[in-house]
Amino acid sequence: MTPNPTRLTPATALLLTVPPLLWAGNAVVGRLLRDAISPLTLNFARWGLALVLLLPLAAVVLRGASPLWAHWRRYAMLGLLGIGLYNALQYLALQTSSALNVTLVGASLPFWMLAVGTLCFGQRVRPAQVAGAVLSMVGVLLVLGQGDWRHLLALRLVPGDLYMMLATACWAFYSWLLVGTREPAGIRQDWAAFLLAQVVFGAAWSGVFALGEWGLGAGRLEAGWTLAAALAFIAIGPAVIAFRCWSGGVQRAGPTAAAFFINLTPLFAALLSAAFLHELPHWYHGAAFALIVGGIVLSSRK
């Protein structure tokens, strides 16, 4: 089923701007916590807490008569792609790559969104969208080459860059699945029920991955107030609020248009990284962001 998005209104644009700000904060926090908690354990703790927060709002969706269980395979896949894999891979990326680099590599999302939409969902692509995606990819390559195109000839990606590329591909599939089929009536009308239907499976996937991390001897956890405050932030903001806004924005505007809004994340990440991580941006970060914004403007033209 091909989605039929509505016109991009100011309200929809606001919905799609909130998640990049919160996700930039998530990247900065993930970088700050890399020595205090292992990445897969962090992802499980985040979504386990989000599950607890959502239960009072939409516990009815988990009852035996809920339409969730007739469509459990769909929600299990959404939970795997958008929660279990995407976030785990991002936290893995932040172990070896900066928050700014991770968000800029994630700016390749328009390319993945167009590719997935065309190959798997029958989406027709406009030339302006292709041009916008190319500009975004040029910005990503500029970062990976650290401002010198000769570096690309001998480029050796750090593990974090590769993890983030894989995470971005997972997010593209997740976003298309949000609009690829209609939600059951009892879930579609309630944002908390829709999110909880994903989180209950996503938290389970995250728990399995965390168990594997500890089984391999890679798990670590240093409890403290700083960790508790950070977990509260990433569970409430980048998890519950951002996912609620992203889902609503994607369903209104469509995945392709929404993909270019996520490219605002590097701007917010640059500001937050400078403030909290003392990871100052370089000239090529600014040039890459200009290319990404150019991609947003170009792709939105009719």
C-alpha cells in the first residue's frame, strides 16, 4: 500500500522538528555515558523505563481482546527496527564516534528513504528528491573525509560510522512501515497505545540484546544519580515525546518529506556537543550542514 500524505503544514513541520532536537540530546547523552554503562544495556534501560511510563496511559492495548495481538508480527517488526536495532546501533556508534559525526552520518537518511521506498513500497521519486538526497550524501562524505576529498581515497571508517550507517537503514524501513499499512482502529486513534504497542516488543528485543552483551562479558553498569537523571531524560524526551511526534509527522507528511527534517539533528548536535562535550565543530561540519539544508530545500520544491 502506497501512503497518501497530506500537505506539509506548519503544525506538521513543528511535529517533525521536535524529534531532531531531542535525538541530538540523546546522542550527546549517549556519548557522555559511554564509560558508565554499556550501549546495549543503556538501550534496554531506556526503553524499559519508557515502557513503565507508557503503561498507565495505554495499558488497555495489552489486554487479551486488544487488536494488537492480531497484528503482533507488524508491531514486533516495528519494535525490532525502530527500538531494538536503531537505538542499539546508535549507542554502539557513540562508543567510537563523536555525537556530531554520528548525527551527520545519520543525515544519509534521505538516500535510504528513497531507496527503500522505491524498491520495497512502490514509491515514485521526483527528480528534486533525488537531487536533495545527493546533496545530503555529499555532506556526509565531506564529514567522513574530514574536509579533504583525498582522505576518501584511503578512507578507513571507524566502527561507529559503520554502525550508524546500518542504523540509518533500519530507520528507513521503520519509517516506511509506519505508513505502509493501516493501524487497527483501537490503536490508531491513541498515540500512547500506538507507541506502547511498539515499545512492548522493542523493550523485549532490547532485553535479549542486553543479555547477549552481558553473556559475552561486555556489559558494564556504574549506578549513580548522573546515570539516573540521564536515563530519565532519554526515556521521556528522545523516547516517548520524540517518537510520538515523529510518528504523527510521518503519518501526516509521508516518510520522504519527514526524512529531510531529521537532517536538522546535526545542527542541534553541534550546539549541544560544544556546550556539554567540548567537541567543537570544524569548518567541514558547517559546510556539510549547509549541504544538508540545501537538500531539504531542494527536495521540498514542487
